[in-house]
Amino acid sequence: MDKKSNMLNADQALQLLLAGAKPLAETESVATAEALNRVLAKSQASGVNVPPLDNSAMDGYAVRIADIAGSATLRVAQRIPAGTVGQPLEAGTAARIFTGAPIPPGCDAVVMQENCRAEGDTVTIGQAPRPGENIRRAGEDIAAGAEILPAGIRLRPQELGLAASVGIASLPVFRRLKVAAFFTGDEIVMPGQPLQPGQIYNSNRFVLAGLLQALGCETIDLGIVPDDFAATRKVLEQAAGCADLVITSGGVSVGEEDHVKAAVEAAGALDLWKIAIKPGKPLAFGHVGATPFIGLPGNPVSAFVTFCLFVRPFILKSQGATAIGPQTFALKADFDWPKPDKRREFLRARLHMGDDGSTGARLYPNQGSGVLTSVTWADGLIEVPENTTIQRGETVKFLPFSGLFN
């Protein structure tokens, strides 16, 4: 903990949030085609071999190695397209075969067509193949009874394809997490409305909605709440009564018009308020009644960064996911960061390939917490530890957005 400010550092704050994330118990069965980004509630095993039969890995000719001594000319006795079953391969013959077609009994190799010369109803094999060449064996990908999908994974397109490949038509998944969100501030209005003096458009509402959708949540949008204690408390209690998690944006700072902190303390309890990171210091965590509450900062970059770093893993754990940490990569810094900060910093950066072929990272020139263009320009975040400077060429930790949006 930062002794001077009594603020938790990023690791301590995340540990506190995750301790308060309780995985859902309720599950439902959904069609495999509809299960994208859902969390699997029960491991899945295959009831079949994949492939189900020995089959050809190439377009070519199915042969018996015993018929070929160096080279040989064989009669093409049959044609086996994918989806059909051929006859047993007679001695001294070959079968024209196509990728995926079942291997006929008696065949012990497939010669790719590029290594053959076909004339009329014969084919000349220039060189004897190896035993089993170009034959995919039954069950070599998946054996019947083998686990193919463990419980707790978030289902990507490739997992859905794997389930379909063994005939699984529906999957047991945890139900969607219900997240109620609202936004505070007399100064914010929705796009489409004319701006009055002192007003700004509510970008956080759209960012948060997109992030929650990407995580597969069921979002309850309670709109914009005026800067008023009674109104804030009323909406907080309404949100807690209909959701698994309440998220707000704005109103958690120390100004006279910031009422979220006081309203949460009146309707529940606040376990965390302020963390030692930049951007995003005013992050709040607690509960309203029995429902967890997370208060994001109002500045758009601060809200975005704190969601990715803290809310995302909280939601994933609540959904029953087992992998909740972000991907990180070591990169070369193509910048200098000469001024250390007592808080951990997260800088918006874009990947860059140097002349030597190495991948580095460049910084957006304006790292202000209100500069939303920085996160549209960037590919991810550079994590700068507390009290640390960076010199060009040093190795830094990079968190790609591609691993934070899902």
C-alpha cells in the first residue's frame, strides 16, 4: 500500500476485487452456434473418433506398397471421391482418391497426384511411398471418449467448431452476468442532442456498453443520473435489485457534486476508493445491499483503462471463467519516459517494426486521461512500474487491446 496516500497499488486492488467476485451458479443449455463468448459450465468429451475412418490427406492414388518396386504402372480400378466408400484394393491396381475420402481396405499409402503420371486407365508411380504416407488415421485428431473442452473456458469460434466436429449440438454454459450501469453528471448529454454551454457528449456510455457486450454480459442501461444524492441513491438501489453487478461512471471523486461515493456508503459499503495508478486513480469498489458495485472514473481514458484492468477480470471470474488475466508481451521501447511517478502508469502505445525487424512500441504524444483518441490510435498499454523511468531500447511490458476486449 502507498503509505503516504493510503492507496492500494494495482495488484492489491485487483486482489481485493477478485476476492469479492462470486462465480454464478446458474447454467443453461444453448445451441452450439449461439454459444460464442459464453463460459462453458461442464467439460465436454467426444463420442466419436475424428476422423471417423482412415482417410486420404491428399488428392492422389491409393496403392499397395507391395505392388511398387521403385516405380510401377498400375491399372486404376476405381475412383473414390470424398463422401463415398471404395471397394477393397485388388493386387496390381490403384484407386483414384480425393482428400478426405475413406482409405479402401488393402491400401497402405496414398501417392500425391503431383508424383504420378496418369494415362488412360493407368497411372505410373515414380517412387515407392512410405508405409502410411498421406493417410490420416481414424481418431488421430480426437479419440472417442477424450475430453475436448474443459469447464471454465470462454468459447471462441474455434471451440464451437471443435464441438461441432464431434456432433455436439448444444453446450451447457453459465447464464449471462446481468450488469446494471448508469452515468452521473449534469454536464453529459447523449449524441443527437444539441450541446449547451458547459455540456459534453456521453462517450463513456458507448464505450462501457461495447466492453460489456464483448464480454457476453446482459446489460441494463439505466441512463444518465443527475448530480443529486437522493437521485443517485435511488438508482443505485434500483440497480442492485435487478443485477448481479452495478457499474457507474463518474461521481466517485471528491467534488461537492460527486455523490456516488456517499450514496454507496449510505446504501451499502465501500471497500476501495482510489488506487495508485495513472490514469484511473478514483476507482471505487463495494456493494449495495448484497450486490457488488464498481465505480469507474468519469474521464474517458481512465474509465476505459480501469475497466480493462479491473472490471474485466472481475466479470470473467463472476461468469465462471478460469482464465482471467490479460496477455502480456515483452517489447522494446521506442521512446523515453524520463519522469518517474509514485503511481503505476499505463501508457497508450502502438506497435512499430524497427529496421532490424524487432517489434517495438511508440507512445501517443498526449497521455492525458481525457484524450479518448489515444485509445483509438493505440494497440495496447505499456505498464510502467512505480518510481520507474524508461530509456529508449529498454524492454517493457505490453498489454495488447486484442487480449483485453474479450
